[in-house]
Amino acid sequence: MPQQLSDHKNIWCFAEVRHGRLVGTIFELLTIGGNLAEELKEDLCVVLAGDKLDQWTKELFEAGPKKIYLIEHPSLANFSDEAYAKTLAELAKKEKPNKFLFPASTIGRSITGRLAVYLNTGAAADATELSVGAGTNGVPAGTLKTVRPTYGGNVLATVICPRTRPEIVSVRPMVFPKSQKTPGRTGETVRVAVNPETWKTKFTSFTPEKSAEIDLASADKIVSGGRGLGKTEGFEIIRSLANELGAAVGASRAAVDAGWIPYRHQVGLTGRTVRPKLYVACGISGQVQHLAGMGQADVICAINTDPECPMMKLATFSIETNLYEFIPLVIREIQKYKN
Ligand SMILES: Cc1cc2nc3c(=O)[nH]c(=O)nc-3n(C[C@H](O)[C@H](O)[C@H](O)COP(=O)(O)OP(=O)(O)OC[C@H]3O[C@@H](n4cnc5c(N)ncnc54)[C@H](O)[C@@H]3O)c2cc1C
């Protein structure tokens, strides 16, 4: 039987809890989810799954949702896509949300595919723009238009899911600003029952990757290197400066493509989107695909021999110099200051 789209109401945002910590992406989802809720005149809700969740509800309510669905169970303390997707599907079948937003993280992406199958609906991945259309050519009003980079960023695809609800979307982290908080704001908490007996998979253990590196996505400070480094060893000087500043190491695609540094460090359209307080771009010209990933940094410091390149024009501080001469001086000054 075809779905009655009008039975589905409200904008749901999934709050990811990873290893016992609430991930900040929920506050980005609440910004874009809040805009959609306002436009559609529907309620903004949060779905929070895991164990020992009450500690997060105050902070979440202050960020805008009317309602929080609390799916709490010791078996959900560690993520398992079957358990999470089945539980969310049961809840969504009962409550009939209109849109269901997830962070495009490993966990968010893992849930969305399964959930779409369980709910027999459509899912769009890695959204960088979201809006609702007025309705044309058989597409109902209020249908989500999801824009996402595809084919390595060469195409911006618009994805719609006109015939089924909820529309499920994973949203690229760091693209939308975090929602404003109103101290003391509260709302309704709905506790959801969980049926672990229907799950076929069980969590056994988690082994974290051993790395002393600061995570790029959540870093406050980033030092990035580009083709101007000229060689793999160039990243030694980038790492030294990053260590002194307590910063993560980023890179342009040119540096990644040259094999000087792994892809996980790439910033830009086809890499990570970042929003640090400080971004130091060393030997990076600032092509539009790179700026797409870091243009929202609070302070940008560019070190480049070409004063006319886009990065130097965009930067808060532009230093026209050879990075190999300048960065050792900066490191020495920082060390002197620390001593
Ligand atoms: C579909 C698509 C997706 C893309 N996605 C991304 C992406 O996600 N991220 C990304 O970064 N790029 C991406 N690119 C590539 C992008 O267009 C640029 O080619 C790339 O960002 C250039 O990297 P770069 O600035 O390091 O190199 P260049 O543009 O070659 O710039 C090198 C800079 O180093 C400076 N320099 C040289 N020597 C020194 C020195 N000794 N000291 C100081 N400065 C020096 C030069 O003046 C120059 O400004 C994408 C391209 C396409 C087509």
C-alpha cells in the first residue's frame, strides 16, 4: 500500500555517542534541522541512543529540540549497526518522522543504509546543502533537496526521495555551524523500550587505533602542507610546527596525490571539512577545492612565496617567504617563549 506522506511529521536528528562521549555533530544537525522544522512548521526532535544518557539531555535541550527520544540500554553502550538500525526503525515506524538526519560519520553512514532498507525508504549520503522544495512535476511540496559532492567532487548531485518518508540523510560534519544554546531551555523526554532479543549480532570488543596524532576533524589548530613543500620530508617541518602548537596535521590534495602524506590528512572538497580556530597553510595556493574544506577557519595564516595566490589573499596573516626559512624561526621562537 502506498505511504501517506502527510502522516509523517517532524524533523529528527540523531545524536551520536561514541565511546561514552556525545559527539558535537548533533549541534550542527540541530542548526540545519531547526531551519527545516521552522520552514515546514514541524517539531525538531533528537534521538539519543546508548547507555547512561541522562547526562546529555540538559545540553541538548538548550540547543533547541522540543523532544528527546532516549533509547537507553547497556547493550547499546557500544555501537553495533544492526542493534542501532533495528531499534531506530522500530521507533520510526511507530512515530513516523518526516526527515531523519544523521552525521556522515562512520557510525551515521553505517546506520543510514540499513535503516533505509528496514523502513523501505530512500537515503542520501554526505549532504553539504539541504533545503525543502515547493513541489513541482510530481514531486510533493516539502520534499528534501539534498546536495552532495560526487565523482570525487567533480559533480554536485541533487538527490530527492519524493515518494517515501522519512527521508534519511547523512550530513557532512563541519559544513553547518553549531546551534545556539539557550540556557535553561527544556522539553519533553520520551523513554523508548529496547528489544535486544531480536538482534543477531553482539558487540565483543573495540580496539582503538594506536596513534599520537590529533584528530583533524575536531582539531582547534591545524598546520597544513601543500605542494610547496616539494618532498615527503617536507612534512617533518610541518609536524614539528604542529607539535609545538598542539595542532593537527593537514594537507592539500596535491601533497596527498604526490604520496607525501596519507589521504586521511587531506583537507578540502574531497577530503575533510574543518573549522579550526587557527589554520596555518604552508605552501598551499588555496584553490577553490581546498578552500571549500577550510574557508570557515577563524584565523588563517598563510606562508607562501607567491603573494598573489588565493590563500595569501584570503588569509588573516599572509607571510610572503620561503617556508623552509620561516618555519624553523617560528619553532625556535615558540620554544623560547615556552621556556
Ligand atoms: C574534483 C576536484 C576535487 C579536488 N579536491 C581537493 C581537495 O579536497 N583538497 C585540495 O587541497 N585540493 C583538491 N583539489 C585540487 C585543487 O584543485 C588543487 O590542485 C590543489 O589544492 C593544489 O594544492 P597545493 O595548493 O598544495 O598546490 P599548488 O597549487 O601547486 O600550490 C603550491 C603553492 O606552494 C607555494 N610554494 C612553493 N614553494 C614554496 C616555498 N618554498 N615556500 C612557500 N611557498 C611555496 C607556491 O607559491 C604555491 O602557491 C581538487 C581538484 C578537483 C578537480
